[in-house]
Amino acid sequence: MTEIKSNPEEFRKLAKNPHDGPVVMLNLLKFRGVEGQASYARYTREAGGFVEGVGGKVLYLGKPDELLNGEETWDLLMLVQYPSRKAFLAMANNPDYLKTHHFREEGVERAVLYATDPIKFKEIGK
């Protein structure tokens, strides 16, 4: 059973968000074993052109190692920047991109996807 659940209300909020600057998507992924990792790798190869096609780019790709705080473990952390929420949504709703999405679903046991906006360190708590 997968724990990949889209949140329709949050997608609506994303679409209505007035911030029109770059958005960084935080991806935390737990694979379905070696086969799942292979399926996700295929997804990234096939979906990469759609990300680039809307001006997106991978900023960081890393393997989480020592869990210093918390309980949930992840196999991959990825930060992907899009020029805007509108660009991300254009990609996410592209019928050809959606044809690649089953590789992600087959490969990932758990996932978190957050849309984030940049803030300055001094703005924390405001």
C-alpha cells in the first residue's frame, strides 16, 4: 500500500498563491526497495525533460544519512526550483508528463512534497 496522497485543497491553495516568483519544491522519498529505486530513476529520466521544459532545475539531490532528530527515515532528498507555481502546475498537468507518473507511484512507498518560498534568516518568526 502506498502512502503517496495528493492533497487537492493544498493544490488549490498553490494555484491561488499570489507569490509569482521562484518556488522550491522539497521532495522527501522512501523507495519500495531496490526495484522501487530503479522505477523512480526511470521516472526522473523521463520526467526530467518536462521539468526543464518549464524552466525547472534540480538544486540539490542527496541521500539522507544520520537521523539526528525525528523518527521518519528517507532514501532521497531533492530540491527542485521552478520559475513559479504556475510553471510547476503547467508541468504537473501536462498530459505527456502524467504518462510518466506511474513510474513514481510504482517506485515510492512514502513521499512528502512541499512548495517553499525563500525568506531571509532574519525574517524567521515574522
